[in-house]
Amino acid sequence: MKIAYKELEQVINVDKYSITGLVIENPRFMYRMLQELKKAVEGLDSDIVVSDNEVPVTASKTLSYITDFVGFTLNQKTLISKIVNELDQKSKNELYYEKSHQLLEDIEIYIESLTDDLCCEIMCEKLNMLSVIKASGVGIVDDYDTLEERLLAYMDLAREYEGKQLYVFVNLRSVISYAELQLMMDTAITREYRVLLIDNMDYPKLTCEKRIIIDNDLCII
């Protein structure tokens, strides 16, 4: 996959056989590019174009853009929504249909039993498996000991449920040691993930990394 930015002469190629590193030493340029990446991921007009086999793709559906590692969690709205919908669909298949139907019937009977002392009759118009599953507070178990384990788990989930194909991490090297990042990226390559690491300084290069450096004078090295 490729990322093209209006202000950058070189197209950034991100493949699944190596990790792509982009070092941007000019703060103003980095800020502008990160702004455009954020717009692209949010589905807004942007000077960033993402393509796959030379065909433009929708960045918001393809690219995952992560800048906050302190507050990062697997329990993201989009993921939970996809999982809930999958559970709902599963409840309708041949294996679970009867159980689902019986459960809804039992809940309706129980609610009706609660109305014995009411001075009116009620009905459960929105009682279905989707509403029951949502009400259960479905969440992803997020008990990983390290950030790199959590990020790899997220990448697995994002590919499975959201179809994400390209993962962009900004200044990840500032919170993960070289050895830990090397192991994480080796694992990412094994799982055939496309990863772009954007940093504001020239960290030691990973063995699996190809790197582009944009210096303070905006020259590409």
C-alpha cells in the first residue's frame, strides 16, 4: 500500500515484508502531515491519498492511526459495535435460534410478572437479542501486561472486524524500548501487517525496517 502527501515528493510505500519508518525532523511539516492523516482517517477532505495496487482506497476504512498510547484501550466503540452485531447475527443461526427465542420469551414473561401491581398494561416493543446483548455491556478483556502486546491484539481485532490493512503509529519509539519494538515488529511482519512508524527523531533502525528521513530543511534522505 502507498501513502501520498501533497507536500511530500516521495510516495511512502508500506508493504507486509518490512516495517516502514518515516522520520520527520521539521516540526511544522510533521504537524501539517499528521493533521492531514487525521483528516483522512476521519473521512474528511485531506491532502493524504492512500492507495492499494495503484488504486485509491478510503483511508477511514483502511488505515488505523494511533497517537495516544497512554489512554489506548481495546474497548473502542467501533470494535465493540462490530462484535455486538456479530453476536446478534450468531444468535439467529440454526445452533442458537431456539435458545435465543426461549430467552426472549423468558425475559418477556419475567417483565410481565413485574407489572402485577401496576394500574396499566405494558408491552416490550424493543425486546430482541440485539438489545439484550447491548444491555449486557459487552467488552473486550484487556489484561495485557505490555503496550506492545495490547497493540498487537488491537491489530488482530481491527483487521478481523474493521478490515484495517495499514497501521500508522506516531512516536511509538518514545514509549517502547528498541528490543521490545523489534520483537513487536517481527511479530507484525509474521502476521503480514503493514506498519508505518512516524517519529520526530532518528532512532536506531530496526533490522526489519526501511526508512525515509525528512530533515529540518525538508530534504529527503
